[in-house]
Amino acid sequence: YNAVNDAGTGVGVLGDTKTLNTNYSGGTYYLIDTTKPMAGVIETRTAKNLSRLPGSYSVDPDNNFNATSQRADVDAHYYAGVVYDYYKNTFNRNSFDGNGATLRSTVHYGRNYNNAFWNGSQMVYGDGDGTTFTSLSGSLDVIAHELTHAVTERTAGLEYQYQSGALNESISDTFGVFLDKEDYLIGEDVYTPKKSGDALRSLSNPGLYGQPENMSGYVNTTSDNGGVHTNSGIPNKAAYLTISTLGTATAEKIYYRALTVYLSPKSNFSNARAALLASTADLYGTGSTQYNAVASAWTQVGVY
Ligand SMILES: Cc1cc(C(=O)NCC(F)(F)F)no1
Ligand SMILES: [Ca+2]
Ligand SMILES: [Ca+2]
Ligand SMILES: [Zn+2]
């Protein structure tokens, strides 16, 4: 890429205008952002509604990415930059690997695809079918959720099944709330575009969307990798109680230290309680109000 970054503009999924870091080359502007320190490149591509990854670069002739077909591309690119900045500025983590790995996103994946995922190498977003979801890159908490799967993979490595998998899911939702500070909801900006006031999940009231909020409600199942998107309601409720009591600035330090120092691939919910308490003790001392708040949160969800 050329060293010079070009300030482009774009219209996002919700019709909002934003500035973009783009790269000009050979008469075309690319959604390639080279402004991040230590060469953390952010690049956004389109699968053109097929399922081949990574697809081709999202491009525009005049650096104004304002076509309806470009809205998902615009938000994937912009929000990836927001999440990159969050991890760098808050924890001095340079990309998901801590070493400036390229953040690659592909939008327009498949047809009417109602999901988003991290495939081990990159983020992938569907357009939704227009009823269950609109383009999933239109929601900062969804992008933070997906990118946090990459961070978890490179740190705690929580196995994606049963309790460690539900914990993996909960860490992603929790960082979704750390990024999207407006609410304790996940996906509200892209879920059921024809219906207002709902979301994919709620951390404050997991039961709203069929999730347990206490260990007494743990669902034993083999589907969905042992119910990882269901049982995440239990650690999600503990996260809500912790964040609402201590605030985001304190809670995010506790969670990031637990993720990077204490959690490991087979950690279960009880191990998570211990990891978060150890992290809190390191940061604020055992017996601190912060320590007691974390202990209380996990007791309230029935995890000891
Ligand atoms: C059931 C179920 C829920 C999810 C989910 O959370 N996807 C990530 C999101 F960001 F698209 F929401 N996947 O399967
Ligand atoms: Ca949200
Ligand atoms: Ca909705
Ligand atoms: Zn997930």
C-alpha cells in the first residue's frame, strides 16, 4: 500500500455518515487502513454474496463509500478500527495477537446469512435476511464480540464447548458491552430491523431471550456445542452485576487481566469466579470493595 492514508467518507448500515481511513492506489480507493501503529493493518473485503473467503477488496472510485451496497463494508471497516483502538488504548494490546496482526473483515457473506463469526483468521458478516437481522457489521457490540473471540483464542484459549465455551461466549458479550456502553444488550442495532426495543441477548436480563441467569438454570444439552449461546447467560449476568456495581473502567481491567493471566482452555464457571477474584485481588486487594463486588456477583448467579 502507499504510506499516505486517504480520508474517505462512507454511509453505514443505519444510514449514518462517517469518515474512513482508506488507501489510494492505481486510480481506486481501497478499504485499507494503514494508520494504526506498529503496522496493524485493517482491511475490509466483500464476498459478493458467495461464500468464498476472503473475497475481493471493498473499493470505490471517488473515496465516498455511499452506495447502499457498501453500507456493510463501511461499518465493518469503521468499527474494526474502533475495536483496534479500544484494545490498544485501554490495554496496550496491538491487534488480537498483541503483535499487529492484520484485522481482516469480509462482508456480504452468503445469501440472507443471519450471523457473524471469527473463522480463526478473520471476521465474517452476513447481510441478514432483513427480518431476523440486517447487515450484522452494523453493530459495534457484534464486531467487538467477534474480535474478542480472536483475543480469547490467543490468550485463555477457552475451548468452545460446554462451560468453557459458554464462558468464551460470555467474554465476547462482556467486551461487547465494554465497547458499546449504551446498554447491556447485544445486537440491538441489527436484530429484527422491523421491530424496535429487542436484542439478540441481554446481560442484565438474560431470561428476556431464553437464557438462564443462575447456575440452577444451567441447560445440559449437546446442541450448539453444549449450549454455549444459552448458558452464557449465567456468566453474562455476573458480568452485568460487576459492571453495574464497579463501572466499566474498573470491570474491564479485571476482565482483561483474568483473560490474559488466569483463565485457560478448560476453565469452567467456578474457575472463572476464582480467576476474576484473583485478578481483582491483584489490582485492588483481597477484601477490597471491588473484590467483594465480584464475589457477590458470582454468588448471586449461584457459582462458587
Ligand atoms: C444461536 C446463535 C447465536 C449466535 C451469535 O451470537 N452469533 C454472533 C453474533 F454476533 F452474530 F451475534 N450464533 O448462534
Ligand atoms: Ca449493545
Ligand atoms: Ca429489533
Ligand atoms: Zn460468539
